Amino acid sequence: MLNNKSIIPNVKFLRREVMLAMLILWVVSSILALYMGWDSIFPAIGSIALSIGLSIFLTHRYTSQEERRLWDNQEEVQQRMIWRYMQMVRRGRQGDDPLTLDQLGDRIEDSFESMLTSKRAEAELETYRYEMVYSVVGTLQWGLGGMLVEWIH
């Protein structure tokens, strides 16, 4: 189902301990309510799974926005530095620039590496499977859980 074999995604700004506690609370309380035949409690517990999916969704969106903002900012800086570099190369001299051609070249390279790191971090934030699984399971438990408990008991 999930590539990294974890039941909780690794999302920046999201406490894995809180998510794990919510997941354990959901599983234990669901099993207890199903076993005891609480047909009004079992469906309501599905909202815990739904809230896990929603938490992942909202946290993922926030983190993705931050990574994209970092990328956009770095792209602007990169373009300005490349422009300065090209001006220095064309003129054959440093002009008013406080950096030497080599220093500016090093900064451009470092900035480019930072941009790639940012894009990799954004690409690693694929949490849609988690969002989907927890949201669907929670919604089904919430909507059809009472019938399941009645059918079992």
C-alpha cells in the first residue's frame, strides 16, 4: 500500500507522536466499541480517523506552500546572481560588484544546490495516499459503522 512501510507520513511541522497517539486511540477505541456492540459510539469514533486524514492534508498543504515559497525566492536570487555574473564576464572586469567572479560563481552554485534541495523536499511530501486512506476509512466507519455493529451483534 505505502512505499515506506510507515503508517504515518513524515511531514514537517507534524508531530509524529501526536499522530501515532491519535491512530492508537482510534484503533483501540474502534475495537472496543465494536466488541462491546456500541452501535452509536463505533461510528462516531470514525471521526478520529477522519481527523487524522484532515491533519495530514492540512499540514501537507502548509509544508508544500513553504517549500514552494522557498523555491520561488531562491529562483529570483539565482536569476539576479546570474545576471551579475554575466555582466562581469561581458565587461571583463569586476566593476562595482564587491564579489570576485569566482566568489559569485560559487554563490550561484550554492544557491542552485539549495534550490534543488528545496524541490526534492517538496517532491518527498507525497502524502495523498495517507490522506485518502484515513479519510475514506474514517468516513465509512462514521457512515456505516452502526450497521456493521448491528450486523456483528
